Amino acid sequence: MTDPETRAAYDAVAALYAELFSDVLETLPLERALLGAFAELVRVHDAGPIADIGCGPGHVTAHLHGLGASTFGIDLSPEMVALARQAHPGLRFDVGSMTALDLADGVLGGILASYSTIHTRPEHLPAVFAEFERVLAPGGHLLLGFFAGDDPLPREFDHKVAPAYRWSPDSLADLLRQAGFAEVGRLRREPFEHERQFHQAQLLVRKNP
């Protein structure tokens, strides 16, 4: 999808999305553990703050802040950003696009992109990863969450908000390698009962020095 289409789709469901997902981390122990490891790696490296790109209503941004990480959120949807600012007034949230981040080169110690690239057309994803690489400091970490499949080619599916894609973790790891990242670790798990019946996956990568 294009940025305007994705923005409009999430603006339309922002309030419902916040109601349904603002406490979702309470039901996701594996993801909480990985977020903790991610936050610790970024703190130890001490190269800059974490940008939660595609932050939605800001619940994960606030969770990372609670872990002691310097964190701010960016989202394409102005409605999502308004809700995030309302729910977490002490944190920074900006409207912005992951395809053209309003950030200088190398200023971030970490990027969280939790299911925020799933609507990106496959042919556009290398440009997104190149933008992530640009704004990360050398050795900075990226944690990417996505829906996983076994087919080496991305597969489109009917997401409840907007059309989205499932990716093989190996295929995404290869794209990230081409963009200048080295894999640190990965998580793939079965869906829980309340989730869409796709495997859930996380890739943790580090920008090459």
C-alpha cells in the first residue's frame, strides 16, 4: 500500500485499535522477554535512543521507556499519534513515514518496527531497510516483528486494517543482510488463541560497524 492509503486505514480504526491492543503485551511473555533483551543491548551500546517506528497508540514505546530505555514513537497515522500523546503525555510521539524519516544519519541506538512493515509492498521493503540503516548508529540494533510463512516469496493476505504480507524469516533476514545488518537472533512461535492464525516472528539484527 501507499503511505496515504495506510494512513487513512489506520486513522479510521485508531480508537478501536488502541482499545484492543494497548494492554496486549500482558499476554505476550516471549515478546516481553525479547523487548527486554533489545532494550538492554541498546543501553549497553549507548549510541542513541530507540525509535519505535509504527508506534500506534504508544503502548510498546511506553513499555520500553519503563525498561529504562530512552524511547520515542513515530507513526504514519496522526490519529494514532494523538492517542499516544494523550495516553503517555511524558513521552515524545511524532507523525512520520518510515520511508523518509526526519532524522539525521546515525542518531539512533535502536529501532523497533513491530509489525509496522507488514503493509509495505515487497519491492519497496529494501528502501525501508536502507532508511533504517541510515538513521542507526554503527552497531545499533533493529528489532523487526512480522507475520511468518514458509514460502520463500512474500504472500499477501487480508489483514483486518489493510492488505499485508507474510514473510519467510530467512527471506527477510537476507534482505536485511543486503541492507547492511547482521542477524543477532530470531523468534518464531505459534499463534495464541486470540491472534490471527499465522506464526508470529521477530528478527533482531545489528547494523554493521
